Amino acid sequence: MPRTAAPPALVSLLTRVADSDRRRTSASVILRSVLEHGPVARSTIARLTGLSPASVTDHCARLARVGLLREADAPRRSNGVGRPHVPVDLDDSRFVVGGVHVAASCTTVSLLDLRGRVVARRRSGHRGLEPSKVLARAADGLAALLDETPGRRPLALGVAAGGWVDRDSGTVVEHPLLGWRDVPVREAMSARTGLAVHVDGHARALVNAERLFGRARGSRSVLHLFVGNLVDAAFATHDEVHHGPRSQSGSIAHLPLPGGTRPCDCGRIGCLQAELGERTLGRRARDAGVTDGVDPMDVVAAADAGNPVAARLLRERARMVGRAAGLLLDVLNPERVVVTEVGVLFREDCLAALRDEVGAQRAAAVSPSSFPDAVAAVAGGAVALDVLYRDPLTLSADAAPLPT
């Protein structure tokens, strides 16, 4: 039976879509290559990416026109002869992305440059506030930071939160500690800022930050284990973070921890959330007379000041985190594991205890977060930067300033 030819208009549309996809993919590959290797010659980019020199030249020109790339100051010569190779580099002087991280008791608002570096940040408490009030304060805080950082144009806004966050709809579906349910974060923040807003879970945001700017850059598979007020995880393979249906992947709060004894709100015993959450650490520190049990950094400060009970509490927690990391290593077998946990971030004895629990053969694969002093500030911005590095031409072209 002869095939019916597709209508010319449809062929033309599909061709334009395919060409657009190729342009986005090539621009993304080139921008990532410059991020990792810049300043770098266009000929080197072609060799690293497998793209033709002509394609690299064309896309570098496009990226320069929208302000993402610039020619570096000093030309480089190849073996001292011939025409100099003028390298290109990120232009990190023009743009920033906004970041909002909503934690259980506070909100962190930040500005990040194209290299994921924190340009400005501020934190405020939000206990007892309704979601709309929390988001309104965050938008006001972002506007204030931009006012304090003249000459930087915002490309987009990223929002990160714990719990169940649906990236596609931009909604916090459920945050058990905040009591948030079906909060339309993207809709609310878009209306208040006029920016393109992207929303994701904080563990996934942090695995993207590690992938782009941290120690996990270049790893084929990365697991991020976040242990704070909430306990969750994110897993990335071949540059793709797994989200699952409605972005429910990474919910590990109620996985059983081997040897766990604490009752959980779900009615079971020994869940990761019950054993490792910061409320449990605070309760143990309070019962031991170490601190008032409100801020986990107070436990770290007490340990650093020589309090042996505080140090023991942190090491015990790190060992339990190591047990959880070992469990996830058994299931997922990632090349790299990144852990964000207060003791592991700031004390070598806690990192050693975690690695000892994981086991000698796998200990080298485990490292603390690359952003120990800026976890919350980086998380929100990383949501937007991940989108930028996947589709730089569209995001940069669509950028708009905050309304006055």
C-alpha cells in the first residue's frame, strides 16, 4: 500500500521544531563546556563536544549576543605560530538568577551568578505564617537584593523546598513540617516578580548544583542525601535527575534504618525521618543538657568548644547517616554520594564516622556538600541555573526585570 505523504505545512513545522531542538541542545553543550573549561578556544570546544567548528562559532556568537559569553582578554597562540586563538568565557558580570529556599522555620532569598556563586542573600523566619505571606516576603526580599545589586539583570527565579514538590506544576504538594498542601508556588511568585519561575525539591536542586558547580561535576551518577529537618534524597544519572511521576521520587523519610528504635509519626519504628531529623538531634542535645535543642549549629559549636557529649551526639548521628547512605548505595550503586548533614559538613570526625559506617571500599565515593556555608542560598538558585544550562537561548531571551 502506498504511503500518504505528509502535508508540506506539517513537514515544515516538524523541521522547524527539530532545528530548534538541535540549536537548544548545541547551545547547552557549548555553554556547559565553557563553564567547565573556560576560558577556552572555540577549536577546543569543537574537539571536546564533537560539534563542527562552524557550529561552535555560530552558537558562541548567539550566546555572546544574549550576554552569556564574552571573549576573554588574552588571545592564545597555538604552539606560538599562526593566528591567535581568542578564548571565550562565561560573562558572569551581567546576569543573576534569584533563589528562594523555603525551610521548616526560615526562608533564604539569594542571588547567584552564572557560576553558581552567591552574590547576595538574606534569611528571615516564617514560623506560623500562611504560605501566601511567606511567598510575599520572599518576593519582597528578592526585590530588595536586586536593588542592592545594581547592574545585574535577573534571568529567572528558582524556588526549592523540602517535602513533595511537583516540578511540572510548580506546586508544593505536601510539606509535612510546614503544613503546606497544594501551594501554587510558581503561580504566586510569577505574579509577584514578573520572572520565569521554576520550582523543585531541595535535594534535587542540590544534586543539580553539585552536577554543575560542585565536586560531582563530570560524575556519571550522583546521589544526594539531605539530612535536615526533613530527610530526602535525589539521584542523577547521565546528567538527568530522576523525578518520577508528579516528582515523587526521593521520598525516603519512612525507609527503615537498620538498628533504628525511635517511633515515627507514621506509626512505625526506626524510620529515617524519626532517627535522623534535626528535631531528634535537638531533643537528644536538650536531654543531655548540651543546648536548648533549637539550632543544630549550637550542637556543632558546643562540640567545637570541647564538649564531649555534643561531639558524641554528632558522631552517632553521622554513623546513622552513614548507615542510610550505605542502604542507598546498595540499591542505586552511584558513582558519587554527596551528603548534606550539619555534622558531616563542619567536622572531620563526623565525616570519618560516616565513611567508616559506609565501609572502606566505598568511603572514597562519599563527600560532604560542596556548599557548606551556603546550602540554602545555592539550592533555590540552582533550580533556575539548571534550566538555564539546559536551554540557555530561550531563558536568556525571555528574561525580564522585576516590575517597578
